[in-house]
Amino acid sequence: MKILVTGGAGYIGSICTEEILNLGDSVVVFDNLTEGHRSAIDPRAKFVEGDLGDRDFIFKTLAEEKPDAVMHFAANALVGESMTNPSKYFRNNVAYGINLIDAMVDAGVKQFVFSSTCATYGVPERVPIDERNPQRPINPYGESKLMFEHVLKWYEKIHGLVHVNLRYFNAAGASERFGEDHRIETHLIPNVLKVALGQRERVDIFGDRYDTPDGTCIRDYIHVKDLAAAHLLAIGAKHSASYNLGTGEGFSVQQVVDAARKVTGHAIPAVVKEARAGDPARLISSSLKITAELGWKPKLQRIQPILESAWAWHSKNPNGYGD
């Protein structure tokens, strides 16, 4: 197969590209490099530098490349920024996504895998979170992803676009070659590892009075290679569907910090700060649906091996990709 991967220079897109290529398929990476890194693009892939906001160019690219399927990772994903600049999120995550699927319709491409998020659920009614939970986003980022899921439903009805929405929980870890390097880093694990690398003085823990065993928030961390495996299964789906992607197990902020201390051998000072508004105590996925329907099951379900893979990459690349 030939698969076009938007956002293939980013964290999850780069590792998914690597896994596709390892199977012998071909990849065209489409990225504007505003968030991704040129050196994160697997050299075996063809790279097209472009912006989904350029409607004519994405139409031209799809017409020329004629991929069998599209995986769509390109998006803005900072919750805090979405609360101050919602226009950016609705433009990039919805309007520019429509440019992409319009180009697919024009080129006759029928298979689409969408990088969605558990943020579409907002504060869940029940935990573990399954796909029957109401989707009530509490920020423009989650709303933009949910809006695009709704758009895809209509494109299936009208244009026959088979799509799979993969709602991620907390992506973490690395492959040997590619890892997590955001220009603005908000994720816990890389920020904890930056302390061990001497790039930060401490890690901040937001709240320690939640209704959890140690008082800190619990989140579901999923290894990025397990995420990639789910995308590879989804690419051949015959019917549209939505799936949650997580391990079904949660680890608290304090557990992550403690595990990172063991993995790195560094003390990693931590300071407790006030809890952030809107942070639920527990966000844990139920991935029973994708296991039953596509046979997906994460290989790494403990936090320590996930951290070990991340630490191995960050130790070799202390300045990330350097661009």
C-alpha cells in the first residue's frame, strides 16, 4: 500500500511512519514543519512539505500521489492554548481537515484514519471510559476533534469515506530512532526526564488531594508503538468506527515520578502546586471494543518499560531533534 501521513514529522506520526515502512509499505509524509521536525521524518519516506490550509496544493498532492489511504495526525493539540486562541484550533483542526478529505474525495481515496483524542469526552460520566460515554468536550481542542468526527460521518454517508477515529489517551515512550520533542512541552513524562537531564530544576505536581491512593491524578499511558500498531490495524477497516486507545490501567503523577527516579537514577525533585481547574482525578480507557473488533492489544502496559524507552531516546538526544 501507499499511505499518505499528514503530520508525519511529529511525535506519533513519525513513529507510525516508521512502523508502516517496516512492513514494506510506502509512505508519503505531508507536513508543514511548524510543529514537527525534518529530522524526525524516516528517510525511507517521500516528504512533501506543505500546509493543509493551502487547498489547491493538497488537492494537487493527492491527485499526483494517489495513495491507497490517509492517516491524519496533523493538528494543534495544546489544551491551554486552545482556551486563549480557539480560532487557531477550529481553523487548523476542522477547516483545514476538510481541505484534506475534500482532496481525498476528489482523488477517489476512500480509507481514512483519524488521530482523535479522549478530550472529546470531557469529564467522563464513568471510568474506565468506553465509547458509549457521552462526548462533552470542555475545551476548544476537544471540541475541534469532535467536530471533525461529526464531519467524517457525513462524508461517509455522502462520499463513502470509510474512516476510523482513534481516541488516544496519554501517548508516551519512543522507538529507537524517534521520540517526543514538542516545541512547547506540556506532557508529564518528557518534562520529568528533562529534570533528570539537568534541563529543568524540578517537576511540578498539580494537586495532591484528589480522590486517588496517593492524592495525585491518575492517567492512562500508552506506548507510542502500541498506538502505531492500532493505526496499522485500522487502515484496513471495512466499516467506519471509533475506538479508544489506552492500556486500561492508570498510573498517578507520583507513580510516574517515582518510576522515572528508578529508571534514570536521578533524584528528580518535585514540588506540589495547586490543582488545575478541570483536571479529573482519573482518566482511564476501556479499549475492549478495538480488542474485540480489530484484535488490538497493547504490548507494554507497565509504566517502567514505557519510561525506559523514552529515557533511552532522550539520553541519546538530550536536545531533541535540534531544529
